[in-house]
Amino acid sequence: MTDRKKVAFYTLGCKLNFSETSTIARSFQDEGFDRVDFEEAADIYVINTCSVTDNADKQFKQVVKKALQKNNQAFVAAVGCYAQLKPEELAAVDGVDLVLGATEKFKITDYIHNLAKNDRGEVHSCEIEEADFYVGSYSIGDRTRAFLKVQDGCDYKCTYCTIPLARGISRSDALENVLQNAFEIAAQGIKEIVLTGVNIGDYGKGEFGNKKHEHTFLDLVQALDEVPGIERLRISSIEPNLLRNETIAFVAQSKTFVPHFHIPLQSGSDVILKKMKRRYLRDVYVDRVAAIRQHMPDACIGVDVIVGFPGETDELFLETYHFLNELPISYLHVFTYSERDNTEAAAMDGVVPSAVRAKRSKMLRGLSVKKRRAFYESQLGTTRKVLFEGENKAGYMYGFTENYVKVKAPWNPELVNELQTLQLSYIDEDGSVRGV
């Protein structure tokens, strides 16, 4: 009897990548492989890459090196967005044996015929126009929360973004498939599902291979709210122009959807928003935040923002800073603009020096700390349900309330994946909240 081969996975980037890694991992297990932790010696290492984060190539090389330190004869495969955008670049990295693009990654086991090391990575990638079919995905077993993919690709033409080049056109999972996946997740005893995709507010487009919307995002939310066995549903990131009043109102009275929204802004300056080719101006954003606050005063609202975009003068940056400072939001995810090949923005005038980009990023990260602190302080004295996660961090464990307040408690394995009702009492020195 031959030994079963071991496979390990590493995910760079977003929640969507995590859901897809988990699905790819299950395909290996179906073929008789044993999944092991990335820190262990494995026969195959699969790295799911990202094109959004800065220094994507540097990050990838570090992960490959880490894998080969565990087993220098391991077969290394790269999949994901960076593998689609720059397959030859990844194939040239020392130790890489296989690179699979957007349509090939879900068929990875078909490409692994033997595990002999290659002198150079073998590339199988498609023209991105061929990435027009949908593969459903969800992550279980990796975290307390499950990430459920409902949509892929994007039809927007934001001038800084490579995701349409890496993932193709906007397309959606059939509603019945999403519900089936949600049932499967609930059957595993997982308490919280996070909806994920590239542009989830566009849900329904391409659901059955056509551009007509068979269902809307609101239809999706309403149907998922009826799935038994799920304690919490969380919307990950949704474009402000696609977050409708009806959806906000429904979430406010939903049985399972939690009062937490993450809404990309990218800039608080209409001048920059137009250069970015975003599909809204700042008034729309103000309106969305106001609608959420009206229906859910204690909701957590997260914001994505990019600093250092071409043409962002000191005055325009300060416009963004003051805009965010005055908005009743809860935290920021700050991205420092970096040039991407084959994007409009890369050829624009008004390049912002790297040192200035770094300074602006630091200012907004400081604002985020202030905003999060103020939001946490506003929640002290309230009673919330906390879902604790399964990692022991120096004798403590952490969990999140429905409105995304991070709560700290002494490590207790009996609390893992359990909802505990606590009164939020004070803010700990590490910035998390303690409850009683």
C-alpha cells in the first residue's frame, strides 16, 4: 500500500481567495490526498496568489522559500489572481513547478500527473475572456467563520484595478447553489457565514450565463435569512452605489444578518473619484452611511480608502481626511496606491512621491485607530453576543460581537465557536474590549 501524499495550502489576499483555497483543498482530499498545515512537510504546496497587495511578487517568493525549507523536493503550484496576470513571472521563480490561471485553478488535480520537480514552472493560463463560467466555493474548517462565495469577476473599469483582468466578467452563483452551500456550512455547526465575492452587490448578473439579473442582491439576502441553523450572516464588502435602501432596511430587521457593513470609498474627493472612474460621488456615500445609522445606530461601518492616487494634491488628500473625520464610521482599511501594469492610472500624470504616500497612509491609519476607539467606547455598557474563535494567543482568546467589536477573554477551549452573551465593560490596553 502506498503512502497517501500530503498537500498544504497558503492563501494571500482576500476572503474570496480563502473560500476558493478551501474548495481546491477539498478537491485534493476527494482525490485521496491528506491536507496538512503549511508549517508541516508536504509533498505538494499550493499557493493562492493575490494581485491587489503591494509587493505581490516579493510575498510570493517568501512563501515559496518557506515551503521549500520544509521539503526541498516538494512540488510547488501557484494559482489565483497574480498567477493569471503574470504567469511567466511566477513560473520563473526558483522552485515553482506549476502555474495555473483563472479557469484552470479549480482543475488543479488534473494537472498533477507526477511530483517530479521541473526546471521551470509549467504554465497553463487562459485568455481572461474565457473566464466566463462560475465555480462555487466556501471555506470551512479553517476558521470559526465560513466565507461563502456568491459572485466572481467585475464589469467595472476602475482605473487603478487589475481584478477584471485577473478574474474576468461579473458572474453569479445560482441562488439554489448558494443556499445549498449555506445548508452544508450550517450542517458543520459553523455559527457565522461571511458573504464574499469581487462585487457582491452585483449579485444576479450572469447567474445562468446571461447578463440579465435573474435575482438581485436583496433576493439573495432574503433567501439566506431563511436558512435554518445559521446564527449569523455578515456582508463582507459592498459598493456604495449597489447598497440599496431596501437592503439596509431588511438587514436592520433580519433574523441573522448582523449590523456590520464594509463599504469601499477609495477617496473623499470627487475630483479623485472621477479620475478613478468610481460609479458614485461622495454625496452617495454620505447618504448610505446616514441610511445605515438611521436604521441601525450601533452598526459598525468599515471603509476602504486609497492614498497617493495620481493627481492627489495635499489639498485633495486633506479633503479626504476631513471627509472621513466627520463621517460617523467605525474603522478604515487604508491602501497605499501602487502602480499596476495595464491600468489607466499607471500612465496618469501627477505621480505622488512614495514618501508622501507613506505619510498620508500613516495619517489615515492614525485616524482609523481614533475612529475604532470612539466606536468601541460608544458600545461600552451594552450587552452583546460574542462568537469566540479557536486560537490561543498567549493565554487569551478573541471573538467578535454582531457589530464587529473585538472582545478579549481568558483562554477557555469550551468557548470556541460558542456565542456568549456579555456586557461590554472596558477597553483593554491592546485596544480590544473586555466583557463581564
